[in-house]
Amino acid sequence: MNIFLFVILAILVGNYLLNLVVEITNVRHLKTALPKEFEGWYDGEKYRKSQEYLKENTRFGILTDSITTPVIIGFILLGGFNYVDQLARSFQLGSIFTGLVFAGLLLFASQILDLPFSIYQTFILEEKYGFNKTTPKTFILDILKSWALVIALGSILFSGILWFFEYAGPLAWLYC
């Protein structure tokens, strides 16, 4: 196994495990009873509800990470980045536009992977606790607006970064 691949996988797994330990520790230490210092200042029922939401939301985050982390590792091990790179290069658009296509494809795939979790969190979890004010139409429009912003602003910024690395040569990393 390539040492760089090993380091990347170790970072991904280490990050997942550290996050898991932190989140489990945080959930175990949550108290649903309002601290005495806040009695009279804050509604005990609202506090209990917020703590229950935090617990359930954290558990859902753990579940999400437990699914997405192996998917990302599988993507890496199965040559997903190479496949996306070859696909982006097949358009023969030059290095900067190829980089934009590569990043765009990865962002799109990430959005697709995240979509079911986002739908559940918005329309099931937040709805259960009365926090959801989003309609399906607003949800879809928000996704489309975020993509428009990424295309309009992100592509300009990322093009500049790609241009810098292309024209600064092998010493580009030192300039950063």
C-alpha cells in the first residue's frame, strides 16, 4: 500500500474515531433537567426538549458519519478519484477547466450522498421537535441556489487557485 494512501486512510479513520468518542461522551453528559442556576430564567420544558433534540441529532450525526466514512474510504480504495479524473480529462478542456469539472463532479457526488441524510434531518428530525420551517419547495430551491453560488463564486475562486498552481510550477506549494 502506498504510504500516502495509508496516511490519508489513517487520517480519515482517526478523525471518525475521535469524532465518535467526542460525540458519545457529549451525549452521555447531557442532562435533561434544567440547571438550578437557570430556574426562573429559562423554561424547563424547552430546555428538556432542546437536550432531547441535541441527543437525537448527535446520534443521527454519528449514524451519518458511520455510513459516509466507509463510503468515502471505499471510493478511495476502488479508484474513484482516478475514475473522476479520467472522466474530467475526457472532455479535453485544458487544465483549469478540467480541474473545475473534476471538483464539480466530486461536489455533485458528495451532495447526492448527503441528500437522504439532509432530507431526514430536515423533514423528520427537525419536524419532530418543531424546528422545521422548510417546505419541500424551499429545500429544493436552497439546493439549487447553493449550486448557483458554487458555480458563480466558487468556480472563479477555484480557477484562480488552479491557475496559480499551474503557472507557479513545482515551487507553488512553497508560496502558500
